[in-house]
Amino acid sequence: MIEDRNCNMNNECEFPTPQGINAAFGYNTAIMNDSNSNCGCNCNCECEDETRSEMLKNIRCLSFAIVDLAQYLNTHPNDQKALCLHKEYCRQLKDLKDKYQKIYGPLSIYYPCNKWRWLEEPWPWEGGIE
Amino acid sequence: MWTYNKVLQYPINIKCPNAKLAKFIISQYGGPDGELAASLRYLSQRFAMPDQKAKATLNDIGTEELAHLEMVGTIVHQLTQGLSPEEIKAAGLGAYYTDHGVDVYPQSAAGMPFTAAYIAAKGDPIANLQEDLAAEQKARATYEKLIDLCCDDPDVLDPLRFLRQREIVHFQRFGEALRGVQDKLAEKRFFMNDTNMANMMSNNCNGCNNNCNCNN
């Protein structure tokens, strides 16, 4: 039997959902704000990538929130509110990444596909889908 | 962007500290053919590569080199752990100890601090990939010299052999990427001289990468 070192996600947060305490930490993650659906290209066309850029934006927001929280938790390891937020964002990020990668292909080399899709999408420095 | 995984790419557990070896091995941390130079070289060159395979190759090998940087740093750290200043001085690391204690500082075996002059980004994909091929061979040669110098400690030899093998694999991959770039550059180019086609292309939306038919 492998010991459970409390890295599981079973226990519920005793704090309110992140929307409530979000502001206190200065986070403005789009996934919680139900933000606008403008594709940002200034055209009136139906943008196929609306969902995609929206999803990437949310992935970026959640990733940054986790990076920032981790740095905070390094020096405040007993802050239960921050711990709770970290847990919630990690869960959301994992779900969102799974969903995104199933549709648009891998975000990292650790996501397997039936064909090698790592070469297909533009690189982040190419300014394509952002 | 990058994320960190709390695991070494290859395990390192050195039981006998040996500052003499650390003095040599640190060259693969911050020396001319070291892992820091390798990583920065590839990650800097990847931006302007003309094809996807070359971009992916430089991106992913440049990333692995960061894992190797951590491995070499770990070797140097474990080789200098728990030594007295006298032992460090006797190993020829007195000058290093003066400036850096037992921190891991990016420098060559001869004490030259790391410099970006170790890497090149020539603005030419063929020149860059040829440089990368040479860099892998130089790193392979350096690891072989280190293996010769460290022949008495299997705990050090084992990860050095792994790192040497990776240089050979990377050399192979860069060779393949170079051939791909050469083929790409040798392709015949077609130039459109069709006004309808030109109009169609100018009507593409610039702001988003969708093939929408708006007039932006």
C-alpha cells in the first residue's frame, strides 16, 4: 500500500470558491470572469479560433496564478487560503489543458497523439494563435 | 514557457567528495562547451529557423540541455559537499573558494567566467546548425576527457557517460535537422503572377489567422 502524502484532491476546500477570495490575491483569471468573446482581430467575421484563443488565455492566466501562488507559498507554506487557491487553480488548469490538447494538439511533448502533432501548430514566438 | 520537474534526468549520488574532479567538471557547467552555452545557443537560434523540424529540434534539445546543466551542477555540488577549506585548497580550488565558496558558479575549468562569446547566432540557419553539430562534438570530446580524468569513481563516471551519450544523439538529430533545412532552402520557389490570386490574398484578415473573408 502506497502511503497517501496528502497530495490527493479529495478533501474539499474549507474556503469559499476562488471567485470569492480571488480579488484578495489580485488575480483576475479569465476563466472565473466569464470574459468577453471578442477575438481581437477587429473584423466582423466569425472567428473559428474564438474558443481556442479564449482557452489559451485561460491556460495562461491559470499558469501564471499558479506560478505566483507557488512563489508566495514557498515563503508562506501554512497559508491555508493560498493553498486552497493553488489546489483549485491546479485542478482547473489540468482540466483545461486536457480539453485544449484533445482538440488543438500538444502544448508540451508530454502529451501523446496518434500522429506527431508537435510540428503542426505555430510556435509561441511566431505570434499566430495567442 | 517552461515548468520545473523535481527529478534529475539521470540519478546522481556521489558518496566520496572529490574537489579535484569538481574543478574539472565545472567546465561542463559554465565552460565554452558546457551545458549552459549549449542551451542558450539552441534556444537563441530556434527563433529564426526556416522549418518546423529545425525549430522543434532546437527547442527540445535546448530544453534538455537545461536538465543537463542541473545534472552537472549536482555533480559539482556533491563533489564539494562537506569538505574543509584545507581539503579544497589542497585540491587546487583555493582561488575558487575565495570568490564562490562551495557555490556552483558558471566558469570553465581554467577559471574563466561564463560568457555569451561561447555561443553564436549567425543569422544563417546552415551556419547555425553546423555550429551546433560542432558544439555537440566538442561537448562529447570534453566528456571523454572528463571520463579519463575521473576513472576511479563509478558514481561520477556513470552520469558522465550518460551525458556523453546524449551529445552523440543530439549530433545525430542536428544532422537530420540540417538536411531538412538544406532541402527546404533548395526547393524551387513559385511566384504568383495572377491578379485574382493577389486580390484574394490581400483580402485575408491580418489580425487573426483565420481564413475569413472580411476586408481587413
